[in-house]
Amino acid sequence: MNKYAHLNKPQKQIDLHKLTRAEALFVVADFLGKCQHEGVERVLIITGKGRHSAQGEAILRPVIEQYLRTRNLNFQDAKPAQGGAGALFVRLTKN
């Protein structure tokens, strides 16, 4: 067993399905603030893949990625079992 495996698992997660861009930004900002206050280091943000959007493409993910960049947070696609391209794995330590 890999003693570092837990470092690739989120401690908390949030699902943004059915939210507007503005709602998602507000919810993510609040969520990340609370997580940082609690000392959480790894979170999963589920944005969805946009399959049900009018254009059939991701609506929330680009907005959330831009927000994370402005906060200088390290993020990547979640592992396939965690949502793959429909979720972001975020480390809450500054780059």
C-alpha cells in the first residue's frame, strides 16, 4: 500500500451542477474560504462536462478555472473515478 495515496484524495467536495456561472463563482469562493479556514488542503470541485447545456459544452469549468488561476491555486483534472474532465482536483496551497 502506498503511504502517500491519501495525498491524491480530496478531503471535501462540492457539486456545481445546475448552478449559473454567478452562483457557481459565489459558492466556490465561499467553499474554498471555509476549507482554507478549516485547514483543508485538497478539494474536488465538480463542474460537470456540459453534456446537458444548450451548446453541449462545459459552461462552468472555464469560469471556475479562471477563478482558481486568479487565486494562484494549483488544480488539475480529477481522476476518472472522481469525475475526470467533469471535475477539478484543487490543492489549497499557493503555487
